[in-house]
Amino acid sequence: MSTWRDPQKWNAWLRGDDCPICRAIGSDDAIAELELTRLMMPEAGPMRGYAWLPVRRHAIELHDLTEAEGAALMRDLRRVSAAIAGATGAVKLNYEIHGNTVPHLHVHLFPRYVGDRFEGRPIDPRAVTQRVYAAGEHAELTRRVRDALTEPDAR
């Protein structure tokens, strides 16, 4: 059921009260602190290389950002997409911005691969029931992404 159907909870989250993403930003391990966002790459992601970029302050819509913040978000997204593409060898990256489950501005990045379980159709993270990483693979991939983000040419 959508949180929209609970107006008290939804309105509290719109205000930033007990926002689950604000809590995650403060407590979950980030791969990198970027200009406006944090790079999160959970091992339990729906596919190898999956990441999400939450804006560090509570904002809901793109138009809630200042011009400078909007530009910073795009710079963060460009840097992360290049790092993930290079580290994973993905044939394509998909980007999603929703906020209909939790109203806090964040971007999902889904690397796509030839023969991936969602080839030819939209990604459904809820359909993933098994681990996508072999032992040690997640740590190695996140290290490569982090290294790519710290290279002098990383934009």
C-alpha cells in the first residue's frame, strides 16, 4: 500500500520528519561523499553495480533545488555514472527518479548488461530474490568505483 494513503505519515515525510532517506543518509555506509549527494551502493541491490544518490538535505522535487544545487546534482550524477560504467563494463545505465514511496529527492542508477534478468523490459527490484554478488565481489566493485571517483580526471 502506498504511503500516500496515510496522510499523516506522508505529510510528516514531506516536512522531513522521520524521513527514512534522511535516516539512511546519516547511518548507512556511503561509498563517497559528493558535492550534493552521497553515493550508496548496497550489496543487497537488485543488480551488480546498482547505486543510488540521495541529496544530503531534505528536498523532494528537482525544482526544490537552487540553481547551484541542480548543477551540483548533475555533476555528481555524471561523475558516478562514469565511475560505475567503467567499473562494471555495463552496456547501458538506466536512471530513475521517483520519490513516490519516500518523498526525498534521490536518483537510482541501474547498470544494464547483455542477458541481464530484465533485458528488454523495465527493472523490477522487488523481483530479485537472490544475491547478485559472489563473495568479495561487492567490495572489489565498490573499491573500483571509489578509486575512479578520486582519479584526477574524474569530473
